[in-house]
Amino acid sequence: MELLPKSVSGLVSGYPDVTSKPFRAILHRSVAPKDFGGEWLCTKLGCGGWGCAYCCEQSGGVVVFKVPRGYEGIIESSDILTVSEN
């Protein structure tokens, strides 16, 4: 499975040149939408005022995840979100 920057160039308006290298991300089932958990090959498309967009490939399927600012670790570091009970 290989995701080349050229294959996603211009996929999302405002992100004409993808320059980040593809990286492996693990989306934990506790934070991923149904059927989107597991390992993905992702490329960061870019960031704006609201958040960051990532083009990710898994088993031949390609999706774009948009993650709010401050939660990039869900994709970039495979973080698991926790919520305080306080």
C-alpha cells in the first residue's frame, strides 16, 4: 500500500501541493467512526483555522479525515482521547 503525494494533489481545495511524507497511523476504535479503526497510511494535506486534513488509505480505500485543532495527535501520534470526570 503506497500513497504518493501526487495522487492527492489538488484533492481538497486549498491544498494544491502535498509536501508531507506518508506515515502510518492507528485510529483506535474508541475514537474512530464505525469501520474506520485500524491502521492507515496517511499524508497531511494541510492545516487551516479550524483544523488539519489528512488523506488516508486502508485496504484500497481512500478517505480524507479533518481533525479539529488540538486533536492532531489522533492521527499523527495515535493518541487515545480521555475525558476527565471533574
